[in-house]
Amino acid sequence: MLVLRLNKAGMPQEWVLPEEAARLYCQDKVLFELGATACTLHGGWNNAGIRSELTLSSIIACDGKVTDVSGKVALCNRYLFRRDDHLCLYCGQRFSPGQLTRDHIIPRSRGGQDKWTNVATACGRCNHAKGARTPEEANMPLLAVPFRPNLYERFYLMNRRILADQMAFLSSHFSRQRNWQEGV
Ligand SMILES: [Zn+2]
């Protein structure tokens, strides 16, 4: 599992390995815990024959500088396909990542930018059929409005193995209600 580290304002900062989370606990950096699930790490044995252990929460908020990391996740196909739930936004069918492509809604050859709001997940067939045309010109309306993920949505995109309580925390801050499922 990965632990979701928040800053003291409760905003996601990074996904960390349990060992890294343990280090934060040991340094007294953990201010509060929000996770419902926990994992227990076992350490060494002391002279009295007692083994040290540390229980970690799945969501921890830590002291330190508050940094805005909302702009740090670049557009890449893995996140794009996950944003669109591995559905082709033209034909509506679900595909495996290897069959999907990044379609530029306004084609790049026509000045369309490579940014979240101008890209859609498309199967190879639809992308080819659309060619260097806009959806209107190709008569291929988009099935969903492409959006730029907010901070919480980005943290969802970054981790494929999100625990239920972590998902509940993140999704309560999603910019829109979506029927996001775990990746294909
Ligand atoms: Zn398609």
C-alpha cells in the first residue's frame, strides 16, 4: 500500500511508501491521521525481548512547508486514459491501454494545443476516422467534456492501488461526479 501524505492544510502532497511514512512518524512530523485503515510495521527486538512496532494510518497530514503541487502532474497517456476511464470518447467502448491513443480534439495541425482540455482518449479506429478534423467537422461528437484534473483528481490518477478510505477522501474533492472505476 501507499500512504497518502497531506500537508497541514489537508491537501495531498505525495504518495509515500510505508517506510517513508514510518520515518515521518519517528520524526514526529505527523500532525493528524485521516485514514480508516492502518498497517503495522515491525521493527527490531529490544533487550527486554519486545519487538517494536509502528501502526501507520493510510492518510497522514504532516507538518512542514505548505507547497502547492497542483501543477506538477504532466499530461501523459497513462493519466489521460485513466481520466477517461479507458473509454474511447467517440465510440464509447472500453479498450486496453495498448489500443488507445491520445486524440487532439482541435488537431495539432490546426493549432490545437497539447493540453488536458484539448485531448481525449480515442481508440485507434476512431482517431483514424476523425483524422485532421474537429469533432463537428467529422460528425463525431465527444461523449464527455475533457477536463483538467484538479489536485485531488491528479492524486487519483497517480496511484492505481487506492484504498477505499483514500478514495473516499480524494473523491469528496473531485470537481465533478464521475463513475470512476479502478483501471483496466
Ligand atoms: Zn472509438
